[in-house]
Amino acid sequence: MKILAISAGSVAGNTELTLLTALQAVQAVKPDATIQLIRLEEIRIGNRLITGQFEHPFTKEQKRTAADSGPDDRPFVLEAIMEADAIIIGAPVLNRGAAGLLKYFADKTLGPFQDVSVATEMVAQGRGERVDQRILKKRVAALVSVGGAVSSDWTTLGLPMLHQLLFPMGIMVVDQVHIYGAGLPGSVVLDDDALSRAAQLGRSLVEQASQPVEGRKYAGAPGKCPICNLNVVALIGGNQVECASCAARGTVRIVDGEVVLDFTQEGLNSSVFRMQALVEHGAEIKKVAGELRPKMQEIPNKVKPLLNWGAAITLVPPSLSG
Ligand SMILES: Cc1cc2nc3c(=O)[nH]c(=O)nc-3n(C[C@H](O)[C@H](O)[C@H](O)COP(=O)(O)O)c2cc1C
């Protein structure tokens, strides 16, 4: 079994120490496991969103601009992800959400570039040779969020943002935890409860990864949303709610002063964490592109005056002004 941890925290920081504690517990229950840690702080990604020197996994297209020179470690990280059977992602909470480094990495490497519904469709169409079919492996994941604050108000978007990383690959999250009060460098090692929870998370990950796929279960604390087990909810009109983390749709009612969320099967299937929603999203993107494509020739004439005007007000950073 191959277990990969990815840290978006500072090198040797609280996130990394929490992940190492979880990984040591993995080693204790699974001594023959291959255990690896990648620090995103050490990964060179490049500075352009979407375009970059990373080869698109499905189209094999490689858009490269002068600004994209320099090393690119993303294929290395992706290879480790593809090889892993189980993944732990850890990130500190910065400014109430998971560290931007994590999202930056995901936006440039994962998401639509590593989409299990696209890969499944390409295999079904006989174009499987263009896909890294290791994406179809049924992996499990655990999520670790770490913050200095001691209450939920300063940590709200930590775990929800961590969830966004792996769902396009169809990876099931089997445990998750937010560690509160890690307020000084390395101080998490003083928190016995946090360390023992991290160790438990490592053991749960191995236990669930060892189960046949249909027998795998979520082993963490339950949440109001039955899919991502979090409690962040968007109010979308009337009594309708949408899970702000995974987009499962339901209704809200109050019973004896308690909030109760009810989800139908249809509402659960609209969660972006479900394959059906990934497939529908793919169809939606194709539909939108299909409707826009005949009007493409109108774009240059409309874009030109806007960009000409924009050039006059765009500030050139010192690093580009030479
Ligand atoms: C710029 C900055 C913003 C932060 N914002 C938050 C926050 O909103 N909520 C919180 O709980 N902790 C916040 N923290 C504290 C970090 O989450 C905490 O120090 C964490 O242990 C750092 O993780 P690391 O050691 O793995 O890098 C912030 C720290 C920094 C430097």
C-alpha cells in the first residue's frame, strides 16, 4: 500500500508535524506500506494560471509562454498522486481558508486536468491510450486542517477548501479533522489530543484503504451533509439549501430548536462529489462552448479596443519592467 501526504504548510511547521504523526501511525499498523511526504512549499509550479508548461493530460497540449520558463515539479507530484492508494492532504488555515498555495497547486494541476469522468468517457470511446488510467484507481483520502484559532469563526473555510482538491479524481474522503490552537511554530506537538486525533486519522485511512471498495466508510465525525460531513450551508431560496462544500441540495427545517437538513437521493446526486454531477458538468461545458463557438469571430473586434484601453492603465510589476 502506498500512502502519500501532501502538506501546504510551512516546512517543519504544525501541518507537517501533524501529518508526520498521522504517517507514523500508518507505519505502526502497516509496516510494509510505502509512506511519502511532499511539501508544496518546495514544489516549483510556475507563475501562470491555466497556461503553463504542464502538459495537459488528456489533450497532450502544452501551452508555454516566455513567463513560464523555469522548472516545473507538477509532473512529479502528479506521478506520486497517481501511484498512491491513499492520500492525506494537510493545510494551515490562513485568513480563514486553506493556504492559497494549496489552491494554486490544485488550480494548475488537478481539477479539470485530472477528472475521472473525462477519463472514464475517453476509455469508453476507445481513446484510453490518451489517459493516465491510474486515475481510475479507487483511492481514499483524509484531510487535515490546522489553525491557530481556538474556535470555528476563524477556521470556517479550511476543511471545505481542502475537499475541493480531490473530488474531480473521484477520491473518497474517509476522515477529516481540524486542529485548533496551533498558534506558534511547532506548538502542535504540545497538544496530546491533536496528536492522538492525527494518529487515529492515519489508522482510519489505512483501515478504509484496506477494505473492498464497496465496504469503505467515512470514519470521522458526522456532519449535517451526508456526503462531505461538513456543516457549511448556502441558503439558495425558500427552504432550499446547498452544501457550500460539495453542493448536495436539500431543505432545511427546525425541529425542537435544532437545524435539520433533509436530502433526497436526487439532491445528493447533484453534489459535485458524485460522478453524475461531474458527467453533467462536462456536458454543460461542451454545450456552452458549442453555443459560443459560432460567435468566436466577433471576439477580436470587441476585445481589441478594451485591451488597448486596458494596456494604458495596467501597472507593470518591477520584475517585468526590466
Ligand atoms: C498570514 C496568516 C494568517 C493566518 N490566519 C489564520 C486564520 O484565519 N485562522 C486560524 O485559525 N489561524 C490562522 N493563522 C495561524 C496558522 O494557521 C497557524 O500558525 C498554523 O499553525 C500554521 O501552520 P504551519 O506551521 O503548518 O505553516 C494564520 C497565520 C498566518 C501567518
